Amino acid sequence: MGGLWHNQGHGTILVQLLVLCCAVGCRPSGPVDLPTSPLKCVQCQMTIVDQRFAAQVHTQKGRVLFFDSVECVRQYTVEHHDQIRRVYLRSFLNPPRWIDGTEAWVARWSGIRSPMGGNLAAFASEEEARAWLESMGAAAGDFAIQRWNELTSLN
Ligand SMILES: [Zn+2]
């Protein structure tokens, strides 16, 4: 153990330990990274393959749940509304980024090949979604853009 702290990377190891302790011990205050090991969607049990569609839910009890698609996290949110503290959706155009559910917009378009076939993807703003859809040649009547909050309060 002692030798570990004397090599060149000791600063990095210390930071990693702190991050690990925090991930295990405290309630995360923001979105957490997707684990690098294969992970199943809480809702449909399918392995999360395409990170552009991933989502995470932070429960009132401090658990972090991962999902493979906007469709699945939407279903879970509708069914467990009172147990959810926060929702983060992966930015479709900028996948390392998580968008807070209170600020996220969701686009539905047949050209979006989402894992569960609902053609849904998350964007940081209505303008971002619209600009991307238009750049892809989506016709005005063929797509819909909604706030995440509206999408989950419909049924
Ligand atoms: Zn799923």
C-alpha cells in the first residue's frame, strides 16, 4: 500500500479514491458518469449500448438508476413519480453531457432511431432540436418537440 503513494500518479489515485468514496457514500448532487461496465436499463433490462439515448434517475432515497432510452425513463418517471428526485437525460448531440430534466427538451422524429423504437432524443433547448431536425431534412409536420416535463405529465 505504501508504495502506491510514492509513484508518479499518486495525485490521480487520491482524486480517484475521493470520487469513488463520494459515489458510494453520499447522495450525488449532480449527474454521475455512466459506469464503464455493461449496464442494463432498469425499465426494459436491455443493455445500454448507444449512450446518446441514455438517462439516469436519482431517487428520493439516493439511488441512481440508469436507462437505455428516453422512452424507458419516461415510462419509469410516469410510474414512479413520487419516488424521483431528479432526472438527467443524455444530450443526443453532445453525449458526454447530461441535461437536467427540468431544462431538457425531447424531439420525436422518425429519423431518430432510438433503442425502444419511440424515436425520441433529448436536446438542451428547443432551438437546438429544431436546428438539428432541419439540418437533417425533417419536414415541419413530421416532428414534435416538447419539454421533458410536459412529456412526463401527459399520462
Ligand atoms: Zn430500456
